[in-house]
Amino acid sequence: MKKTFSILLAVLFVALAGQVNAQNLDEVLNKHFKTIGQEKLLEKQTYSVTATIQQMGMELPMVMKMKRPNKFRMEMEMQGQKMIQAYDGEKGWMIAPWMSPEPQDLSGPELDQAMEQANIDGELYNYKDKGTTATLIGKVNVDGSPMFNIKLTGKDGNVKNYFIDAESYLVRKVKAKLSAQGQEVEVEQTLSDYKNIDGILMPMRMESKMPMGTANIVFENITFGENFDDSIFTRP
């Protein structure tokens, strides 16, 4: 009887701990969404970005365009050639001139990453509806600042850790394991220089650390509400 009672207590404590964790997680996320202007972002139907990627002494111009629901297109200049990657809401494709002048279908991890990019609202918002689970690991010290560590596990099993500043409630760092050219690599992204654009706080600089080196992405212009024809997302 005592053993049964002890087991019941243990189960109860686990259940209570889960409720507290969920409550704290919701509080952190709600404050984060309020800080960045998530409600205003939900009203935006399109989103375009002009940026420059700085890596290995090179500067690579990049343009990204997104449209609801789940459409994405990225163009990047590399050594005088233009690479295009896109997702039309159902299928993904890319043109890499150094491989072939013809468009190629995206599949596997590359398709998954294109689908993630097409999500204007971000991975944290409505994470449950996307088949994702989130866990508040706790408060940790990152680069001398207290931050909430939120572990996000996708339905494919991939894990990302979001670090939200405990004072500003802005995402400051994201750690993830991604597949690139058939290999799994660890990526650490640091977001900074947040700017208010139409009532929405957006990071204007991102540093990405990978085993093959560090890349800095400088966002020069972010625009909401631009008109895009659906044809730009469709495979030619």
C-alpha cells in the first residue's frame, strides 16, 4: 500500500511539474510575442528582405520574398551567378547554375528548410499546430545575460534551442543541428540590432557559426505588404 501511494505521489509531482513548466513556457512565449508585435505580424500577407551575406571575405547579395500561405523564394548572387530556391506551398525547387541551368526539385532536409523559411510567423508561434513540442529548460547565462532556454523538437525529431532574453524577451540566440550536403552540422545563430518596422521588431543582423566558418547576414531592408504574383514561387 505504501509503495502504491509513493508511486501515486511521484506521478502527481511529475504531472504538477509539467503543468508549472507549461505555464511558465506560455508566460515566456506570450511576453515574447507581445514584445515583437506578433499580432501585427499576423496581419501581414507578404514579407520581403534585402540582405548581404558576408563570408570568407566575400559579400553575397540576397533577396527573400515570402507570401501567405507558405510561399517562399530566395535569390542569391554567387560569383556572377544567381542561385534561386523556392517553395510554392506544395513543392520546392532550386536553380544552381554551377550544377545545372535547369530547375531541380528539392527533397529531404533541403525541402524541409525551404518549408520552414516559408513560415512568416516563425517556429515558436502556434508550435503545437505544427506538430512541434516545446520545453522550457530553464533560465541560463548566455554571454553574460540571463536567458530562457526553450527546446523546440520538430515532428521530424530535429531539435532547436531558442534563447530568449529574460529582460527584453527578444530572441538572442538559436542553436540547431541542420543537414547540409548530406552531413549534419551544428549551427549557432546570434540575432542583434533589432529595429521596429511597422510595429514589428525585426533583427537586422545575424551571425551564423558553423564548422566550415562564420557568416554574417546584414539585413538592409525589410518590407511588409508588397504585392507578389504567385508565379514567382512556381517552378518554371
